[in-house]
Amino acid sequence: MIVLWLLLVIVFIVLATARLKWHPFLVLILACFLTAFCYGLPAAGIAKTIGTGFGGILGSIGLVIVLGTIIGLVLEKTGAALVMAETVVRFIGPRFPTLAMSIVGAMVSIPVFCDSGFVILHSLKESLAARMKVSSVAMSVALATGLYATHTFVPPTPGPISAAGNLDLSDQLGLVIGVGLLVAVVPIVAGWLWANRFLHEQPDGLVSNPADDARAQAIRDGYGEPLPPALAFMPIVVPIVLICLGSVAAFPTHPFGDGAAAQVFNFFGTPLNALLIGTFLSFTLIRGEDKTARISAIIGNGLTVSAPILLITGAGGAFGAILKETPVSSYLGSALSSSGVGIFMPFIVAAALKSAQGSTTVALVTASSIVAPLLGQMGLDSEMGRVLCLMAIGAGAMTVSHANDSFFWVVTQFSRMSVGQGYRTQTAATAIQGISGIFWIWLLAWVML
């Protein structure tokens, strides 16, 4: 019955989000109560456990999510993301157009949501496809898969940050970023190679959507004079460097010693402090009159965008706290430890959730909540084990993007692809990315654990 109750709760989450279209926040909170009642937890303590789990995860990672979202919005609104993309294209040159789009997507999606990133880069993608006489289908798939890879693996994108909090990695985001970039290489290359299969295939949609093209061009025209590349990269590069330096400073070997230098790196390398610095650096990109009003408007927009993510993240933390109070971890732990599933179990859970309900963020948050109590029994309770577990969840959360995923529709509609062509190109690409990613993670686990 222990496994049956857990399966019942998971089925409830999938059906409520995918079929009934209930908001994931409400579904996860109801799943907390359903789990508690199924396993006979004391009724008087259920609300307290939910509140503690909700507040605990937001206390450790909530402000980081908000600041990361604000930085991404500033880079989007000021044209800095487009400047970053064009800089990469110039650096790589015209010989490898699809590779350039993959790298551009991977870079831009670290701070910017992949849906927004595709819209921002649509005009650049189309102009490059026409200039280099390459199919826009291949360019679209290369861009989409590049965006998708870092979106699921590399903070400060909210999904990986939220999952990191559930896996007690809030203070190890530097390590998560480093491993995430390493893990993302294989899915990026896999997506790029798959995109090259369509170098001579044209979109089979009936007509171009003038509204979509006009929207993308209006965004591009509204940026005005392009920013200097150094300024465009600064708000995201500086926080990442600071976080990584802070992680290095915390190594047991004390590479920066125990004096003032180590204290400085520890302070500025704390994710909250580093992203706050990045936020103020991003404000320097905002130009024109009423700068203060524009900054306030972007902050307000950032709070609006991040609010649902925060609620889902908090609900995921509450769900994880309830699961820790049940006997499911000890029961499943012995079975998992002897089954040899290991690192594949988080992947399978996340892939099932992603494919069923469509949201990568919901898959990341829910899967990390489910597997967090099982880390010890899976042999993943070390620091690196938790990081690789997060990567496995990320690989599952990209498997697969299809018609229930908003990103699928952004890619197909802006690229003038039919649904069928979208399944052959974009959906198949995300399946290949996820599967290649989990086998790459499995190999890394052999070396690192």
C-alpha cells in the first residue's frame, strides 16, 4: 500500500494539471493533504508541516528567484540579450550557422526564459537563415534546443534554482552552475546535430503569421541604439563569476586562505548578494528619460512574473516536507538501492511529469520534491550526488516538449511549421536531448561519485 498511495498521489498531480488544467500551486497543496491522509499522518501537525516546508524553501531560495527574474527581464527589455546573441554570431562566423544559433540560444537562456528568448531572437534567426541560405527549420530547431538546454540545467533560470532548493543545494549554486554547464554540452550538441538533418527542409505551415513577425520586429526596433557588448554581458557574467568564486572559497582546502580575501569572496559569492549586484548592474543598461520609472516598472513586472514560480516552488517544498514524514522514503529506498536504477529514477519521474503536463518548471519542482527524501537510499546523498540528481531531473524535465508545452507552440508558430513538422523536428529533438543528457549524466556519475 505504501507504493500504491504514492502512485495515487502522482496520478492525481498529473491528471489535475494536465487534464483538468488546475493551477500547479493548488494541485501541489492538495497533494500535500492527500499524501498526509493516505499515510495517516497526525491531523494536528499537517498544516504546520506544510507551512514549514513552504516557508523553508522560499526562505532559502525565494529572493534569488526574484532577482534572477528581474535580471532576465532587463536583458530582454533593453536589447542586451540580442546584443549578446549577435556578438556570439560574429565570433563564430558564417561557416556554422546552426551551431551559432545553438550557442546563442544556450547563452541567452541562462538569464532569459526560453519562450521569451525565442521571440527576441526570431528576427536574428530569420535574417541569418536568409543570408546564409540555410533552412529556417534547421535554424529554429538549433535555436530552440540551445535555449532549452540551459533553461533546464543552469541557474539563475528559476526552474533549476527551485529544484536546487528542494535538494538542499541553495548554498552550492556555483557548483550547480559549473556542473550544469558541463552537462548542457551534450544536449546542446545533440540538438545541433539533429537540427542539421533539416538544412534543406522548408516550413510546411500554410502561411507566415504577419502578427508574429511584426511582434518580433517591433521588439527588435524598440531597442534603439545597440548596447556595447561588454555592458550587455556584465549583469549575467559578473554574478556567475562571483558565485563560482564564492564556491571555490568555500572548498575545504581554503584556496583563498582564511583572511580578508576569503571573507570577501564568501560574502560576494553568496547567490543572493551576487544576484543583487547583477541586478544593479542590469539597471545601468536602461537608458532614456524617466529611468527611475522604467526601473520600477521592470521590478514590478519581475515580481508579477516570479510570483507564480515562487508559489509553485513553495508548494513543492511543502510537498517534499510532507513526503519526508511518511514511510515512503525508507520503503522505496531499500528497493531502489537494490534495483540499480540509481540516477535514472529522478529522470524517469521528471520525464513522466513533463510529458504529461507540459511545464518544465512544474516537472523540476515536483520531481525534486518527490526524490529528495530518497537521496540517501539511491546513493546520491553527497553534495555531488545531489547536484547530479538535479541534472538528471533537468534531463527528464526536457523530455519531451509537445503540444501541451507553450514553448512548442512558440517555436512552431514563429517558425511557420505545422504541428506534424513540429513533432518531427522540435519534439523529437527534445527527446534526443533528454535521453543523451541522462546517459551523459550517468557517465559523469561513474567518475564523480
